[in-house]
Amino acid sequence: MNSTSIHVAIPGMSLGYALVGEQVVLVDAGASSTQSAQDLLKKAGISPHSVSLIVLTHGHTDHLALLPQLQMLTNAPIMCHKKTAQCLAKGWGEEVVPRTPLFQILSRLTGSQKLKEPISPHILVETPQDLRSFGVNAHVWPTPGHTPGSLSIITENKEALVGDLLMKFPLQRHARASMISHDVSLLQKSLGELQSQDLKSLYLSHGGKILAHELDQAMIEIQSH
Ligand SMILES: [Zn+2]
């Protein structure tokens, strides 16, 4: 199988990515956008027919805005953790649990996790999944901590898409462990598991691509709290 590369498919404050191999797997569906899913895929050079799967790293609404459009356009199944799916099917995103006072304020500003319509994902995961049958050389791993249903995707090139497990905002010198966490010890455990994968680079939904040493830095920081 050809090697699998990672590209931004949905730009903006919450990035959506494309894993491109023999087929395309989209990861996350971005925050609200003035552009249609069709225009965004066209700009990214992705044919809707080449999309075999849409994976959700978790169920916060700033990762779901274009999901109904993307699903209609590509007709690809939606994969997410079973715990994420349970929320989405009831018409809600996953709960936002801030771990610092600043993020308590910010998360109030970001508003409700209520969806316009319930979403029924097609493939529910609880254990690692091989994505080769979807045309990309990568695996999905449960990495809870940001939310109970958080997933990461690791390619055979040792690159990882980690959703919001780590975040890097403008003016920050390095990425930090997520300030939103339902369970900080689980967040630490998941970050430790990523560390043990000997990754080359990581792709964050908020902050783009970082190198592995920033994960080490974030681990030192979270362990000292
Ligand atoms: Zn999130």
C-alpha cells in the first residue's frame, strides 16, 4: 500500500484533516464556516468520491459543523468512539469540562453543545482499528482524557492526528496538554501512550503540526501540576 500523507482539508480555528493514501479518510469536520464542504474539498484537491470514511476525534461541536454536509457529499460512513456516538445520537456534543478557571470562562463563551440535529454515526469503536480497509495505512486508537470518546489516528509513518489532546494557541512557544479534560489522569495516560509510539510529528486541531519534542514538553508540564 502507498504511504499515507496528512493534509489540512478544513482550515480555520478548528482544523479538519485528510489522510491521503489509495483513498481519503477525513478527520473531523471543523467549526462553522462561510464556505461549503464542497468548496473546501475542491480547494484541498479532494474528490468526494475518493473519501472512504469520516473519523471524529471526539464530539465537541467545533469539530462537527460541516459533518452533515460532508457526509451527504461523500456518502462515506462516520466512525467515532461509542461514547461519542451516544451523545451525538441524542443531539448533543460531548461535555466540555475545563480544568482551569480561564478555560471555564472561555468554554462558557463558546456556547452550547446542542446540535442542530442528532447525528447517527455508522461505525462505533472501543478498541484500536486498522484503517487499511479504507485505503489508508493508519490505525485509530482510543485516547480518552480530553473527552471520554477521544480518538487519535497514527499513520505507518509515525505521524499522529490527536484532535484536542494537545492544543497550541498563538504566542505559545510549545503545545500544552488540553485545558479541557474530563479526567486529567486519563489525559496523562493517553499522552504517555502517544509518547511511547515514538512519533515524528503530531497534528493538532487547534495549532496545526508540531514535532514530538513538544509532546515531551507538555508531558513534563502536566506531570508537574
Ligand atoms: Zn474538543
